[in-house]
Amino acid sequence: MSGEEAAAWQRLIAVVELLPPVLDAQLLRDVKLTHFEYVTLMVLADAADHTARMTALAASTNATLPRLSHVVRRLEERGLVERFPCPEDRRATNARITPEGLALLDAAAPGHHDTVRSTVLDALSTEQLDQLYAIAGSLLERLDPEGRLTATACHPAKALDQAQ
């Protein structure tokens, strides 16, 4: 690794290490959710009928099935998610976000967005934000070539506007 490559790598690792606790702290303080729980609820909220198979939910959140089962159990105990047998395959289990879970997501969103803005977005110029999007896209093509994570397939609104 060149000195420039090592410096860039070390900065990326620092961001990867420092950002999750900031996101967790705000969500835990405001709505008693970890960032992973928030993402899990978001994936369910965006799913058809607010429902997903646990295996698909695990893939979409980059979690192992045991980790996701543990998290969904905690969310279920809080009344934010419900689990039930999959009607198409009785061997599988589905998870569905409840109205209470949707309400909590609505309550969490403003504080979460403010934290993302103040911690990340406000630190970047428009040009840097475009660069971040492109850099993350290049890395995601290698890390998630199947496009399991929602972020892998996301496109900025301006790119969609330019395509029309």
C-alpha cells in the first residue's frame, strides 16, 4: 500500500468505526432503538404489505439469521413487529411491522435525519456528496454484487430527474 492509499484506508476505517455509535446514541436517546433495529424496521416499512420473510430480511440488513431473530424478538416484545408462518412456505417465517412500529419510525425519523445531516451531510460540499455517492457505489459493487442491501440499488433523485 502506498502512503496515500494507507492514509485513505485509515480514514475510511475511522469513519466506519466512529459513525455507528453516533447513530446508535441518538436513536437510543430519542426512541430506544439501535441503528440496526431502525434499519430493520425501515426495510419492513418499505416492503410490500410491510412484510418480509426472515431470510430475505436478514439478507437486506446484512445480518445472520440468528442475529436478526434475536433483534426481531426484541422488537416483537415491544409490539413493533409481529412474526407469523409464511403462507406460501410453512417452513419459513415472515415478519411484519405493526402500526406501532410505523408510528415509532415516524417519531424517529426527524432526529435521525438531523443527526445524519449534522454529522455527515453538512460536512460535505455538493461536489463531495456526489463523490461520496460514486465512491460508495464503487465499493458496494464489490461488496454487494447481488444488490441485497437497499443502499446498493438506491439512486439520488437528481440522477432520476436527469434520466427523465
